[in-house]
Amino acid sequence: MNLPKEFLYELKNILGDDTEKYISLFNKPYYRGISINRLKTIPEKVIPLLPFEVKETPFYKDGYYIPADFEGVGNLWLHHVGAYYVQEPSATSAVPLLDIESGDYVLDLCAAPGGKSAQIASLLGGSGLVWSNEIIKSRANILLSNFERMGILRGVVSSCSPEILCERLSGYFDKVLVDAPCSGEGMFRKNPGAISEWSIEHTISCSHRQLSILKSAAQCVREGGILVYSTCTFSEKENEEVAESFLSACPDFEPYEIEEPFGRKTRYSNAVRITPIEGGEGHFAARFRKKGIGSRIKNTFVPRENIKINDKRLIEEFIDNIFTERPELTYTLVGNRIYILPEDIPPIDGVGLIRAGVFIGEIVKNRIEPAHALFTSANPDKLRRVLRLEKSDARIEEFLRGREIDCDGEKGYTAVAVEGMTVGFGKCSGGRLKNKYPKGLRI
């Protein structure tokens, strides 16, 4: 492996005598993993359903190593139902440092493609709020797709610059994660092409950008709240030096010690580094706490009364036809599209909103055409019509291919659930289910 001399020089300052050990690992497979989504299931249920053996990682309570030679983990039905997120093991290490508690409002500022946001939502367990932002809109749409697959009900997806978003949402969040864009040294084993793109100038450029994002993020942390900064690189310029500069620029923050039993310690007690020697491809995280004691600002968004009486009646009839009991939810109309809004969300105008809450359907000629996200975010036990399939049922693959399948049940819109987890829906009639699984998701 032909690693740049400047990179090796920097690396020796970090790893010392372990540098040769790191280099020797380029002859071995890179680490692969999944994190279990508790919004849909629990590890005890998922693991026996997997077609391969897994091993716990030290980085996250619901994180598991998967075999290096298994192909198609993203094509399994378990992936389609949102039972897990495919995630490099050490990438799961930053979210636990947020110390997430039930009811927390959490911002993932540089969120795409969504692995850390999925972890946050899983730990929140349907409480609080996860707000996920990605400045590049095409990547934000990927983020939204993962939100729908994972069944995140209390979430917001935006595409906005950190400067604008964080100024707009000053003091709104209990916890904030900045998984900043970086030089990607932790991806060298997985993607050797990244080595040729590396330069010391790029690491310096990244460090300036990272500090700017981190200072923006500081604005939206409440007093007493937690801010975690992470990267997937080894460089001290992008890691420790950015953390040092941040504390100098933001004296209202203080280091918050890390006691997690993984990785290698840095020269600071509030930071940790992971390399392939410690069982992950590469990650760094530093944790800070905003001084003082306070609660998040609660100047919340109030949707306009924009639903006409006839439309309201139509929506209520639609919901009653889908659910066994009408849930207490807040609805809003955007054009003819109906959304369920999370309660007590901050103002959403002027922040590049992609989605707030869940898109549940569209009014078309005095009827409502359901949306895929309505079913993927719902507990099948609370739905009126459900086609329940077991893992060995051949109809699973047929459904994921977008084909009609047999459906013995009442006529109407029907959820499709595999082993108790909703994957999508169709319309049942005459013993057949007309498939509504989105074309872009089909296998």
C-alpha cells in the first residue's frame, strides 16, 4: 500500500509504535457493521433472522459486526423493513456520547446519508425530536428516504447552511451532533481511491471548514446541553486542533469528559480516537457541554389553520379507515399533500425544509391516495388491515420487486408486514394485492 509520506509522518505522531501495525492491516478486510433500529424491532428479534452471524461492537449497544464476505446486506428484506442501518462500526461511536434521554430534542447538523440520525431516533424511541440537516439537497433527499425506511415519525429533514440554520434555531436543542466533512483518512482501507485524493492542503482546508461549522452549531445548544464533534479521519489538524480552536472561540463551552470503554485516548479527556487497531475503520469524537443550566427555547411552530371542513372530514375518514383507533395527531396541508407534524417543533420557515413529520397522503379528486411513509412509520398492530408474512414466505421477494401478490383479506389499503415489521402497503381486492411499493426502492 503506497501511503503518502506526509500522511505517514502525521500518522506516526498519532500512533507512534503502532504505525506499522496499522499499515499491516491493509492486508486484511475492512470492518463492516449494522446498527439495529429500535423503532421497528429489538436486537433479540432481529439477530436470529439474519442469514449470517454477528458480533457485538464495543462502540454502540445496538451495533454489530457483520462478515466481511457477505454480499447484499442492503438487499435483504430486513433492510427494506428498516430493521437495521448498514453502518461502519466505528461510525456508531459518536451518538452514544450525546447521552440521549427520552424527550430530548437533537440536531444532527451534517446528517446525510442518515446513519447517525437513525441511531438518534432509535435511542429516542419515538419521543422528543430528531432534526437532520444536509446542505447538499440531493444528499438530503437520500436522508429523507432513510427516514421513511426507518419509520421516523418525530423528525425533520432540512437542507440549509449551518450558519443560517443554527442562527434561526438558537437555543432549541438539548443535544447537537456535528459529524463534519473531513479528509476521510478512516476510509483508506475501504476505499483505496481516497488515498490518491489526500493532501496536507486538503486536511488544512477541512479544518477551517470544520471549525466554522462547529462554531455555528454552538448557537443552537441550550444552556447545559451537549455538543459532540466527530470526523472519520485521524488528522490532529482536523480533530484535536479544531477542538482546541473551538474552545478558544466559544468560552461558554467546556470540555465534557469521555469515559467510554473504546478507542484510544487522545491528549484530552473529552476526546477519543478509533483506528483499525481498535476495531473500526476510523473515527474521532470530542464532547463539550454548554455552561449553565437551562432548558431549550420553546417558541414553537404553529401550523396555519389551512384545512377546510370538507378536507378535514375526508382526512378523518381516511385515518379511521387505516387505523383501528384514530391517533391524536396534528395534520397540515401543503397544496394537496397531507402531513403529520410532530408536536412542539421549532419554526420551520426559512430553513430549507425538506420534510417535517410524515407525508401520509395526497388528496386526489375527493379521495386520499396513501403515501408509503404512512405505513412504514406505523405500528402494524394499530393498523386495520395488515398482510402478515413470515420470513420464509415467497411473497416477500415478489412484493419487494413491485409485483402483485396473493392477499386473503378485506378489500382496501393494506399494510404489508414481515415478522411484525411494516415494509409498505398495497390495495387488496379480489384476493390480490396491487403493489404500492415505491419503484425507486424495489429490488
